[in-house]
Amino acid sequence: EAAVTQSPRSKVAVTGGKVTLSCHQTNNHDYMYWYRQDTGHGLRLIHYSYVADSTEKGDIPDGYKASRPSQENFSLILELASLSQTAVYFCASRQGANERLFFGHGTKLSVL
Amino acid sequence: GDSVTQTEGPVTVSESESLIINCTYSATSIAYPNLFWYVRYPGEGLQLLLKVITAGQKGSSRGFEATYNKETTSFHLQKASVQESDSAVYYCALGAITGNTGKLIFGLGTTLQVQP
């Protein structure tokens, strides 16, 4: 079973601070994704990557940067955290574009 | 645009009762959409429950079933007899069969509470 590990599991950040969410997968999957979930919304795609050293914008990239330094690692960076970025963030990976997604447990981010 | 609409929760049912969670989709930019149900149990990440890639086909897993109906653009999730362990959040999702993105479009999620 593919394993996707997110860290931290929860975080409290201050407005204007920098936040880095990390994701690590151990199954050599090509594709990695960052989604966020808020009350009243389904999971929405922030950034994704299908190869190391390259990232792509998803549907709601504003205010976020992503980094894929290796096939296994995919980070989401909030340079200037804002209240509106309070949400649960999910990382996911998959081997091919139409294969099943494997999700991490999620990171609950609270920006105060 | 592309979207997914599903039953608004929470849905509360008693153990051994039947369940249906409605899901309808709009796939205006996806020629051959795949349809999925994902489930998130308490304290865990989302995991695939079932997937159907061909219209008219039915998927099943863990006693759950869903039929891909292209005419009504629906993919309702059903179970004849729920168990307390089925309590979770269920997400209907729509995806493209080709392309580099491999993006899934998710519904809001439906929280299911099964009472003993």
C-alpha cells in the first residue's frame, strides 16, 4: 500500500508568517498534489507536480508556492500566511494520470 | 464548468438500514469522465472506495455500489445495510481519463453517521 506522510499534522501560524507544509511518499509515484478543504467547499487543487523539479498551478494557486526537490518530496509554502488560508491541507500522490490517488492524513492549519 | 454536487450532510442512519448518497456531475470540458467515491474515516486520509470509468457500468466495494449513469449524469452511492464502522465522510469525484494533470474535482463531502 502506498504511503503518503504529511508533516506537521496540525499547525498554528500567525498572520504574515511563513508556513511550510511537507509531504513525503515512498512508492515512487510520478504525480503529487496539494489540495485544501474548507467548510462549504470540496477539496480544491492548489498545486501539482508530475516530475521532480517542476510544479504546476492548480485551480487556486494564489498565495501558495510549491516545491518538488525530489520524486519523494513535495512541499507547500505560504510566504505570508493569511486568515483565509485556515483550512485542512491534503497531499496526494498517484503513479499515472488516471490511477487512484493516495492521500496523506491531512494537515490542519490555523492562521491567527 | 466541471463540477460535482452531492447530498448535503450530515446523514444519520441506524445500523442495518439502507443508505443512498446522491451525486450528480457536470463534465463540460472532460470528454470521457471517470467517476470515483473516496472515503475519509476519522483520523485518516481519504482513500478510494470505488471507481468506474465506463458509462453504464457499476462499481462495488465493501458492500457499497455506484452506477455511472451518463443520461442522468449521476453516480449515486448505495448500501443495503450499513454498519457503525461505515461512519465517515464520503466524497464523490470526477476526473479526466487523459492528460497530464490527472486532476480530480471533488464534491463537498457527505458526513455519514451510523447509529448503533
